[in-house]
Amino acid sequence: MSSPTSTSPAFRTAIVPAAGLGTRFLPTTKAVPKELLPVVDTPGIELVAEEAAEAGAERLVVVTSPDKRSVAEYFQHQPELESTLAERGKDRLLDKVRRGPDLINAEIALQERALGLGHAVGCAEPNLAPTDDAVAVLLPDDLVLPHGVLGRMAETRRRFGGSVLCAFDVPADSVSSYGIFDVDDTDENDVKRVRGMVEKPAPDRAPSRLAAAGRYLLDRAVFDALRRIDPGAGGELQLTDAVALLISEDHPVHVVVHSGVRHDLGNPGGFLKAAVDFALKDSEIGPDLRDWLVERIGRS
Ligand code: UTP
């Protein structure tokens, strides 16, 4: 395990795993990757790329599968479309089209088969630079708002070393929907030391109310751990198993408890809530949507 210094950035590379099958969005995901479904007009993957760039990442490694290359193409410039929009004076649209590619240097890592989140993260290892002592991992179907938790996670790694995850305090009766952390307090209110994690516990068995969210700041040691864990059901390698192995070997793992909003874009219900939330904040479509929703709810 490497020791970050107070001057070096905690990470330069962010990994975005986007090679999953997206079964909860079938039949759409037969042809369209769920990471490109628009939250109003912008795909979730651009929203997380923006978050990574704001946190100081210089490089985005998009892990995708051979039939989902459009996810990585999204971050490439489209010279013909851009010049057409420029000729027609469509400056606002031109800004939108350029925003993704201009955010960050994106590159692709291929996961040939969907063998789990841990396996997907492992597929990005050859893309890392020798100086990448740690990497950020952002799940594109998890929106964590407001932005800024990655910065707090970086501070936590600087102070405590090791790896840092992100958690939300959830109501006691919904712990059984999440991976729940078993933690000890530190002298910082929003930072806990992780002893372990329990998948979807019954409320009376839950070690805390801290649910895992899709943001990770992982020491490079995680790639070695990924090679040493056994696959679970369906041959999938779980990222949480690699983190559990590191904890068992006294690698420090902490969570930052983020207070804010989280949207799960990975299922149709969560996706719709995010879309409505974003749309209501949009100055063009928000007011009309609000009126319609009030009228529509009154009718039900
Ligand atoms: P999810 O479990 O939410 O995505 O993984 P999924 O497997 O595509 O969705 P369902 O459960 O079948 O509906 C979280 C993220 O990890 C990626 C997914 O693309 C998603 O962005 N992932 C998951 C991979 O890149 N590879 C995998 O093998 C599994």
C-alpha cells in the first residue's frame, strides 16, 4: 500500500464501469446502453464524468463491452455535427454537444463478458499510469448530489491512508435494500472506519444505517486483491469481496457519510424520479411540468 502525501492529488484517474447487461431496463437495453439514457437531455454517464472532472480527475477510463462501444463514443467529438450546428448559429446546442468530450480525456477498457463489478474494475488496470497510487470508481447509475463527496474522500485518504468508500444514512426500515457498513467512529463526524459490510440485512440484524453508494477511492492494492478473491454466483467477481479481503489484511478502509440526495438510475422507478427531479429544476421545462404533475396527481 502506498502512502499519499499531502501535496499530491489523491487520484488522477477515474474508472466508470459501464459494461453491465442492464437487465432491469430490458427490453430497451437490447439496443441502447442504460448509461446513455437521458436524464432530461443528458446521459447519466456525462453527469458522473462531470463529477469526476470537478474532483480533479484528468482521465476517465470507461469500462465497456464490445457491443456497448457507443458509451465511449459519446465522449468523442463529432466534427460534422459540430460544424453544422456552428453554421446554423445553434450555439447553445453546440455547447451541449461539446460538453462531454471537453470535460475530461476519456478512454476505453473492454470487459468482454459481464463478470461482475469487481471484474469490470480489474479490466481497467492496464490503463493505469505507474503513478496512479489510487483510483476513483464512479458507478454511472448512481447520482450522488450535491457534488463534492470525492473531494472529502480524497481528504480522508490523505489523513487515514488506504481506501475510502461513500455511504448514505438510510431509514432503518430500508436497510434490507442495501449493502450496510459495520463501522467504528473516528474523531470526524462524517468519517467512520469500516470493519465489514453486510449485504441486505434484516433491520434487526443491520450493524448500522449506513448504506453503500457508488463512489469509491481505492488504493491500487485493490487490483491485487481482485486477483485473489473467488468468483461468486454466475462467476461474478464482487468489488466488495476485494475490499473485504483488504480489511481482513488490516488495510485501512473508511467511509465518508454524505448528506445529500442520491438517485439510483439503474432501475426504471429510480430513473424516473431522477428525471422528474432534474426536469423540475430546469428553467425551460420545469414550470410546465410542475403544473402538469399537480393536475395529473389530482386526477389519480
Ligand atoms: P449494476 O448491477 O447496476 O448494472 O452495476 P447491471 O448489471 O448492468 O444492471 P442489471 O442489474 O442487470 O439491471 C453497476 C455498474 O457496474 C457496471 C454496470 O454497467 C453499471 O454501470 N457493470 C456491472 C460492469 O461494468 N460490468 C459488470 O460485469 C457488471
